[in-house]
Amino acid sequence: EKLLHNILPAAIATRLQGGEETIAEVFPEVTVSFSDIVGFTDLSAKLGPHGTVEMLSTLFGVFDELAEKHKVEKIKTIGDCYMVVGGIPNRDPLHCQHIAEFALDAVKAIEELANHFPFPVRMRMGIHTGTVAAGVVGKKKFSYDLWGDVVNVASRFESTSMPDKIHVSEAVRVRLADDFLFHESGTVELKGKGTA
């Protein structure tokens, strides 16, 4: 049970244990964030396999704690990429604020951890908000995953972010304008999406 709760959101794990076989839902109004290490390929070559795993384990361990602190759901890591979502599977009207607070704390954490590594570590972050589909895939090695344009756009905002910055869409800025300060980044070309 503990292992299941480490792999899946608690609410989803409970439903699987209750006998549900297919879990797939559409969630309007959620916020997705991607974080990625700048120059990871070169950095991992310098660090070697052991050093790379140690670095990722340290960074993502801190991110896991921050995800819990801000009540956002870690979806997965893919290499050096860390993906979280706010507003699912437990609905939350403050999903965008929680993701923003997670991202700000993550940037601070990277700055504090940077001195512990033999080479500089910097990250890019991207955030977008909207509607996603979510569900459990697989039968033996299963995972809880998200699909939809919001996921793709959040990933594009991450890849066009400046190092050590959080690049957010206009949809995110509008939702957070009363509580957070923003710097204009100008227009950027998002792959497959045109300018934003």
C-alpha cells in the first residue's frame, strides 16, 4: 500500500484498490509545470553516471518535499525533467497559486543547492493552465499521466524560458496578477504554436 501511494496519487491508488480497472477523466482548470536542467547532456557527461544520479536524486528529493508542502501532485520525472500539476486529482480552486509558489520555492532551492555540486546547476521552468485528460496507464508497471494541449504548451514555455526563470503563459499571468509580480518577456516562438 505504501509503495502504491508512492507511485500514484493517494485518491487514485484508493480507487484502484477498490477494484476500478479503467481510470480516465477530464479536468477543466488545472495548472501544469515543467522544470528542466539547463545543459543537462554536457553536465551529465562531466558528472558521470554516479554523480548524475546523485545530483538528480538530491534535486528531485527537494522538489518532492516542495510538491507535498504546496499540495501539488508530482506526475513524473523524465531524465532531468520534473513535472507537477495543481488541481488534480483533488480539485483545488487555488491550483495556479500553489504551482506558482512551488516554482518560486524550487528556484530558491536550486540556488541554495548549486554550491553543493562540482559544476553549476541551473534550471528552466514553464507553467500553463487549462483543461487536461488524466488517467492510469499500464497493467503491471502503471503510471498516472496527463494529456492535452495544456501539457504541450507548459512544456514549450519551459523550453523557451531563460535559465533560473519561470516562464508563464498569459492564462497563468491573468490568474495570478493580483498576487504575484511579473516581468514582461516579450513575444516568443512556441514550437507548433506560433508566437505567444
